[in-house]
Amino acid sequence: MFYRLAGVHHTRYETARALWPIPADRKQVIVAGLIALVAPFFLSTLYLGSYMLPWLIWSSAALSLTLLMGMAGQLHFGFASVMAIGAYTSIHLARLGIPFELALIGAGAMSAVIGTVFGAAALRVKGLYLVIATLAMQYLVDWVIINVPAISGGAQATLRTPEVSFLLFPIESLTSRYYLALGWAALLAVFLMNVKRTSFGRALTAIRDKDFAAAVIGVDPFRYKLMAFFTSSFMGGVTGAMLAFCFYRAVTPEQFSFNVSIQLVAMVLVGGLGSVIGGFLGAAFVLLIPIVLTNFVAGLAASGWLAISSNLLAHVPLMIYGALIIGFLLLEPLGLAKIYDNTRKYFLVWPFRHSRS
Amino acid sequence: MQLETKRAGAAAQSAETLHPNWKREDHLIAVLAKNAREHGSEVAMRERDHGIWQEYDWKTYHDTVVAFAAGLDARGIGADDIVTVIGDNRPNLYFAMLGAICLKAIPSPAYPDTPPEELLGQLKREAVRVAVAEDQEQVDKLLDLKEDYAGLELIIYDDSRGLAGKEPEGVVAFDAIVAEGKARIDTEPDLAADLISRASIHDTAILLHSSGTTGVPKGIPLKHGHILSGVRNAAAAGYFRNGEVHMAYLPIAWVGDFIFSVGAALELRFTVNIPEGQETALHDLREIAPTLYFSSPRAWSSMLTRIQVGVAESTRFKRWLYERFMPFAVELERARLAGHKPSLGERLRHRVGDILIYGPIRDQLGLARVERPYTAGEAIGEDIFLFFRALGLNLRQFYGQTENCALAVAQAPDDISLSTVGRAFPGVEVKIDENGEILVRGDNVFDGYHDNPQATAEALRDGWLHTGDAGYLDGNGEIVVLGRVSEVVHTKDGTRYIPTYVENRLKFSQFVKDVCVVGKDRPHLAAIVCIDIDAVGQWAQENGVAYTSYADLSQNKAVYDLIEGLVAKLNAQLPEGIAIRRFVDLHKEFDPDDGEVTRTRKLKRDVIDDRYGAIIDALYSRDDEIEFEARITYETGQTGVLKRRLAIRDVADGKA
């Protein structure tokens, strides 16, 4: 209905392979981009700072992780620790007076190196065993941060982020922090969409489907698994720094604990493995649905519709949330991205059921 | 020698006296040169190749044509040589035709699926020395014919697959000829200017052929002047505009393709788009979304079938929406044609429907940008005609013959009637003679058949073309076409009827692909029906009718019931005394390879009478079934036999 394909033709293969060859898709992207750009001018500080900004940063985190889990098929249950390394590295570098831009790259590099070291486990183990190996990383990194005062600033300490500027713009006001996070999320999204079209992306897909089959067709699993861990950890490290500088502005080890890792995995799964739009949808779901549910249940309780104890009241949203995740994975194992895709195709072939000829 | 030049001079003299109003230097090549000069960088042609569209601008177009002409000239091809062109639509074939025209040679296109013996006949009749073939398949066909016809000196091929590097004697690549020509043009400075000024408006631009429904196909030469005046008449009346986007997917041997894709395309600077192949034509159509679209009633009908099948398979909600809006639009269109002005509510509902249903369907078909959709060739079913008009396409009918460039009569944009084909173009006169035959006169009417004075004398009398169609002018001066004059036949009791008229009305149903009505000197009418496998197959699926093959489905009792219903309905609409009393479902389709229909799917009645004589006799006997062996020709030329017991069904009286 909205998708009009008549007259879309290509005189070069480059345009035929464009990210959005269909005008209606292009329009949607442009509208979404414009809304994101003007959001600071019409959203209240509360919504911009507590919904949009964290959503963008967690989406970036989900995108970083989906490269590893979705495209390369390597499970990672300690991704929060990767972000923690990035966050702490960037703060310490910035405190040393290193420019913020370089501090971000340093954060990424540090996470990438440490992440790759642990990722090397993936060369020997798969599936559940890899999960355990990455869990070990989570706990080791947590332990090191807490117990090395040089990193955490001492037991129970909170490290404040110093004042920095990015490309001459001071990263201080909410708006500037929002735009920085938006820029990073957009960069990651474009990067991931393009990775899928490169030989690197296709090699990752081959490894995901079966690593020794990939080896047979000439894709070196050793190299590409490590590259996947490296790339993903680099992006995760920078995202951790973004989280520290743009959102928390003061970091403690608890912000990167094990349940954050689990939430990240949930974002990627609910959103849809390996999908870019899934990263954004998954982060929105995991981040926003608990808030919406809590408000909803609290509202019901306040108006007297739901007569339960306040103790139970705190748990009801969590129960519904858990049920929703199970429900989603049962009904659409490919996640929100697949639901979006189905909806898009429903309109793409309108008024028929499938495309003809 | 002297005598010959003298005679040639006299011939040229008479050609010029025939059309004193034509200016000599106003010809297709001059128009091409003008386009190249004034609009050199605009896209003239696109061809889809491996998924993307290769573009040719007017300058490339012109340069290729001239270079090809120079190459052909070097090989001794010149005035009045006939060049056979065979293959699907390809830019190089169009360039080759125009290159030949540059040299005053005459391109003579043939259908790509012409069987070898028919092609041989054409080569011999026209004493062809050069042929341009699309690909290896056609080259092989021509090489085989060379054994029987040694006159064929040169075969030029376009698609190098399977040929490049191992060409047999006398086979040359199109590109090689162009390269030779380019080299000549580079060394001889005046050659290019000479080549584009050789042609004259009085030259024959193309030699087309009648479909050969009765006997040997006749050659129909059309001159530059005929084509240009036909196109200009049509443009003056607003039937074509400047710069249309046009889809060249119809066979190049058919008059319409040369007129649209070359004649009108040059004169009005169309962008001509060529699909990757016949199979992808519908898909490519959507990629291009032309502004001008020309299709046969049969193709419109199969498009309608495609939509109906698609909607029947669609999801419940979409189907529900379709049923809310589509029948409404059809009824509204019917009322509008009858003079009803839509109310505000109806207009509003139509707007909503346009967003929800009509627009998306037009987009799916690739007709979203079509402003001038046309149909011609035979009568179009009222249901089909109304459906596409209801869809928001201003579908109109054309009427014409190869002899008048197919540009004679058309419906005006705002004055559509279901029964007539419209009015004559400006510059074209139409009248009905005392026998009820339609006569046409104008600058677009040809000057006589190729080497066939007898047929010319029959068809052209005092400048009037005798179309052979029976018709009359209705009260508004619009032309109603009934059928072929020669086809009027009488049953035993003297009732007069035109088989095609009856057949077309039965073919309006999506379930019937072909039908042959018999009844000459018989007590009543009977029909041999070929079902449409797509539509009937879909119907069978929906109604739980199991079948294995075409032959099996055609003999199914439920299918017989279906067809009987259609025939009974038709009988009720036919005039008193004409009714199909019995019919048989044939277990194979009529196929041009078997010679039962022409390439344009017109029935060859004598072949059918001869081959299915046993069935026809059975139709007039008391039997209710017959065992029959049908001969089948495969594409390789081998023949096989399909044996089947066919049921014969009496039609219940529709008027009861």
C-alpha cells in the first residue's frame, strides 16, 4: 500500500545494491532520522535524558553485541564487562589529560584487546562452554576492577567523569550528550548494515552457520572468530565510554554487573539476532517495557483496580515482563526485527499475498 | 544498363507523383540525425541486461546506425536489397534495421519462432542476401536453410554467446560490422553525411507481412512517408506525446512494434525500453513503469486473470478490502460510460479505493505511470475493458491494419463506448462501402503489396484500402467492427454469422483460451474449446477438482459443467437463431507450432477443419464421445501424438 515499486530501475549495480533501493524505505529512514535530530527541541528534559538517551546508548551496546552473537554466532554472556573496561579506560585516559576523542579510541582498543584474549577461548569451545568462558570474563573483570584501587578508585568508590569536549564541542549539556550518543548509534548502525555486504560479514555468517564448513570453503575460523571478538569488543568498549560520559557521568563497578550482561543478551535475542533494526527495537523493549509496565501496574493499584500488597506490586511488572519475553521467543523466535520484516512485506505485496513474477 | 536506370528513374518518378505532398528529405534517418544533433545526450533506448538497464543515448544510437550502415555498405548491400531481421527485441536489431534503411535497403523482420520452412519461404520469395539474427539459435536456423537456399550470403548475429571466435563461413558479428564501419567513417570524412542523406521519404522503410491466416503471407511494404504521417496524425490527435516512456516487448515482426518503437520513437523521441527476455517482460515492465502501454486484448485478459488469481490467494483482510472497492469501481465506471455523473459520496469512496486498492494494483502491474494504455488487434471483452478503466487506466481501443500502419481509428480520451472502436484519426478517411466493408484512405495507407499486383488490385481501389472487415457507422459516426467480411458464413438454414464474433465473446471468459466455432452448412453451431490452464487450474484448486495434466483437466466433468455454463450464457446473448448447441473440450491447446493458430494467435480454420474433421463430424452426430489422436509438434520439430477419449456435451437451452 505504501510501497510503490513501479519505475524503480537501476542502470548500475551500485545503485541496485544500495542500502535502501525502495523509495518508501528511504523515506522511513529519513523521517526517523529527522525525528531523532529534532528530538531535543520538542522532548522534555525528562524524556530526552531518561528515555531517548539511554535507549540510544543501549541500542549501540546491543548493536555491538549483535555483531558477535547474531552475525558470527559466538555467544557472549560477559559483554557488560567489556563495556566496563571501556568505561574505566576512557575515564582514566581523560583524567590523564588525553583528548576525549583519543580516550574513546583507547577505550575501544583496551576492550578489544582484553575481549579478544578471552574470546580466544571460542577457538576451542562452543555453545554452553563458551557461555561459561565468557561468564568467567565477567567475574574476573568485575573482581579486578573492584579490587584494584588504581582502577576503581578504591572500594565502594564512584569515579566521576571529567569535563571533556568532543571535536571542540563541550560534552556537558544534555543536548550535546544526546547528539554524541545519536552520532555513535548512527555510525554503528551504518557500519553494521555495511558489514553484512562485505566479505568480512559473509565470512562471519559462514562461521555462524558451521565453522568447520566455513574452514572447508576457505574461511579461516581462527582469524575470523578473533576478528569478530575484536570488532565487537572495540564497539562495546566505546559504547561503555559513551555510557559513562553521556549518561551515568559517574561510574561504579555495579553498573556493569552480571545482570547487565544478561539484559544485553535479552536485547539482542528479543530484537532479533544479527539485525540492525532489531538492536534498536530490542533495546527499546528491554529498557522501556519494564518502565511502562511498572507505571501501568502502579496506576492500576492506585486507582483501586488491583488490590494487592505493595510487596507483590513490585514483582508483578517483572512477572509480566518475563512472560512477554517468553511469549515473544515462542511466537517469533527471530525477534522483533522479524515482526517488522513481516509487517513490511505484508504491505510490500499489497494487495496480494506474495510477490508475483 | 541505360535502360535500367531509365526504368528506375521512371519508378522513382511514379513514387513521387503518388505522394506529391511528401518532402524527399523528410525521412526516418533525417529524424534520427536531428535527434542526435539536438538531444544527443538524452536516453533513447534502455535494455535490461543481467539485471540492470544499459542506456543508449541518441548520439550512440545514431552513431551505431551510421557505422553499421557503413559496414554493410562496404559489403555491397545497397538499395532495394532485402534484409531479414529475426529475433527478440534487441537494441542492435533496431540499429540494424535503421542501418539497412540508411542504405535504402529494406529490413524485413520475422517472428523469432517462425518454423524453418516458413522462414525459407520468406527468404526465397524476397531473394534475401543478408540476414540479421539475434543469437545462436537463429543463426543455426539460418545456416540450416542455407543448404536449400544458397542466396543467403551473409548472416550477422548480435548475441555472441556460442558464436564468438568460431563463426562459420559467412557469419559475422554485429559488432564487427560496426567496427568496420567506424574505421571507414574515420578514414572517409564525407561518408557519414552521405549515409544519412541517401534515404528518401519515398523509400520503403520496412517490409512487414500479413499473418497468413489464408495461404502464403503477403509482404506489406511501408514507406517512410506512411509511417511518419501515421505517427504525426496520431500525435496531432493526442494519442502519443513527446518523450513517452515506451516498453518494446511485442515482436519486432508485428507492425505495432516498428511503428511504436522506431517510427513514433524517432519522431517523438520516446525512451524505448527493452526487457531482458520474454519471460521477464512483466517484471521489467514494473521496473520501467512506462507512460505509454500497448497490449493485445489477450494480454490484458491474462493480466486480469493474474490479478484475480492473486486476490483469490491473498489474505482475508486484503481480499475483503478488494471486494469492497473493486466491484464498486467497475459498476461506477459502467455507469459513467452510460453518462452518469458520480455523486460526492461515490467520488469519495473512489478516492479511498484508489489509495487502498486501485493504486497498489496499478503499481504491482507496473502501470502506475501509464497515461495512454491501448489495446488493439481484436475485440476486447467488456469485463476486461471495464475492469482496467475502473482501475484508473484510461484504456482505449485502436483499430487498424498493417496496411495502414495500424494507425487508422481510435477512441477519443473522453468519449468511450463499449461497442465502437472510435473515430478515424485526423488525416485519415473512413467509409463503409455498399457491402458493409470498412474502407480507409490516407497518407498512412500503403501503396501496394510486395511483388503481388493481383492482391494489390484487390486491396487498393481508387486509393481506398479495402480492409476486409465488416462494420458500420453508429449514430455518432463512430465505427463498429463486426468481423472479417470473408468470414461471414451461413448455417444450413441460411442463418448468417461471423465465427470470430461468437468466438471472441466466448473468449471474454478467463477460462477459455481459444475456441473454434464451426457450423458452415450445418444445422447448428458447435464449438471446439481450449481451456486456459492457469485460470481453470486455479478454479480447480478452489473447487477441489483433482487433475494431473492439461488433457486430464480438460476432460473433467466439472470443467465441462463450467464451460457449458459459459456457453449457455453466451447463447442467451447471441441474436435469435445463433446458438452453440454442442461443444467439445480439446485435450491440447491450439499451438502455432502445430500450425493451428498464427503467431498472433488467430485461428487457421482450414487447418483446424482438416485436422479435427473427425471431431467436427462427431459434434454433428449423436455420439457423446470420440476417441481422437492429435498431432503435436515439439519445438525441436519432432512430432508426437496425443491420444485421448474426448467427451462431447450438449448445451442446455440457454433461453429456456
